[in-house]
Amino acid sequence: MPNLDSLKNIVNIKLISVITVILFMILAVMNLIGTNILSTQGIAVSEAETHTLKLEKENQQLSVKIEEAVRLGGLEDTARQNGFIRSKSIVFVPSPPTFASR
């Protein structure tokens, strides 16, 4: 008559090893899926950074154009083109002194 305890131990060891292998495979597949998701998101982040840098460069160029358009000489030329003339006499209107009151 075979020893039932040793047979139970063998079955338990086989069961534990099968469960361990299955668990290892599941973890390996989950790791692969997680790595794939992270790499895909990394590509999206990289594209967003590239787009951000492009927009920053365009913003700098527009800022330079705005500064050029706002120069005083540029404003004077624009005023002349629109029919404005330089005043010969400048009149200041006196104003009464103001006091803070409560």
C-alpha cells in the first residue's frame, strides 16, 4: 500500500509549480502590456513637446513683429500715412488742485 501522505505532497508540489508558472506568465504578459502602453504615451508626450517648442518659436517671432510695429518711428510713419499732422502749438489746460477727502 503506497504512502498517501507522500502522494498528497507530490500533488501539492505539482499544483504549486503549475500555479507558479501560470502566475509568472500572467505577470510577464502584464509587464509587456504596461511597457507597450508607456512607450505609446511617451511618443504622444514627445509629439506634444515638439509642438510646444514650435509654438514657442512662433510666439517669439510674433513678439518681435509686435515690437517692430510699436516703435515710435513706425507709429509716426503710420500716423502720416493715415493723414495725421504734427501740431505746431501745444496747449496745456490748467486743472484745479485735487485733494483727497474722506
